[in-house]
Amino acid sequence: MAERTTRPRATRTPLSRDAVLRAAVALADQGGLAALTMRKLGEAVGVEAMSLYTHVSGKDDLLDGMIDVVFGEIEPPGADGDWRGAMRRRAISVRAALSRHRWAIGLMESRTTPGPATMRHHDAVLGCLRAGGFSIALAGHAYSVLDSYIYGFALQERGLPFDTPEETAELAQAMLAQFPADTYPHLAEFTVGHVMRPGYDYGEEFTYGLDLILDGLERAAHAGP
């Protein structure tokens, strides 16, 4: 009589808070925060919605954790003295993270119970500026103006009705075609001479403005108190 063989039972990876948060981020990336419900999140991770409360206490805790995931994706600045290079890389990294997670724009600094990645990031930014010779007050000014620019640009970019240089040029041309050329001469000049030129990419305005801010901060740091 042939021996019966038993197949090993598949082991299921225990659900963790990190897995719940990353699934929530993925859902929000797909459909925005409006598409994120505990029921849909439970379906995404394969559990009943009530089981999620083992890992998150509620919607606010879920949002806190999701923002912490986004902060964890941002390149933290080092404290090696090259504050300008570190702040530039950090700004570009923040913008890239927000382009992946557009739902997070407006929420990055709104959480009253931030997670460890969020706190580490803020501490690293201040540490980088202080190591670069910034006074406490100037570090605060620098952090404020940089984040206002980064988040503001990301918010504006999210609302633009175009994504590619080709779409930008087509839209600009269509808008100008609605009016006689001399009605808005400066706007027409700007559109034809700048926006519609080959290779124009609105996204490059970000690094141009960022460098202007960094130039100003560098002068302020050298000037001293």
C-alpha cells in the first residue's frame, strides 16, 4: 500500500503595521485619499476591516503612518558641511516623492503626532544646516523658505492641465488663439518666445528657483548675524 504524503501547509506572513501602511499608500496613489477606506484597505491586505485596528488605531493614525512612509522615501541630508548640495538633493527628492504620492501634498507638515521617519528627517535637515554654519535662527528661516517653495511648487504642479512639454506648447497655443495677438502682448511674447520653444519643460523652473533660494541663503550664511 502506497504511503500517503502530506504537503506542508503554506505559512502566511503575519500582517504588520508597515504592510498596512504601505498598502494604504498604494491605494491612495491609485485613487487619492477619497478612495482609501478601511474596507478597501482590508481587502487589499486580505483581512476584515476590523482586523486593521490591531495595527492602526483609526484614520488619523493611518494618515500619520502614511506620511511617515513618504518621509522615509526622501533622501536625508548629511551633516558633512556641504549644506548647499545636501539641501538641493533633499529638495529634489521631496519633489520626486510628492510626484509619486500627490495625495500627500498639503499633509506633510500637518500631522500633530509625526512618526519616527518624519522626526529623523526634520532633525537631519536642521543638523545639516547647523553643520554648515547656520545659526539657529537662520536654520529656521532656511527650513521655512525651502519647504514653502518645495511644497508650493508641488501644489502648483499638481494643478497644471498638462504633463509633457508637448502638451504645454499645445495648450499655450490654443489659449492664445482665442484672442487677437495684440490683446495681451506680453503674454503672447512670453508664450511664443519661451513656453513654445523646443525643449521647454516647466519642471526645470523648479531647479532654477531652488538655486535662487540657495544663492540667497548662502549670502545670508556668509554675512553672519
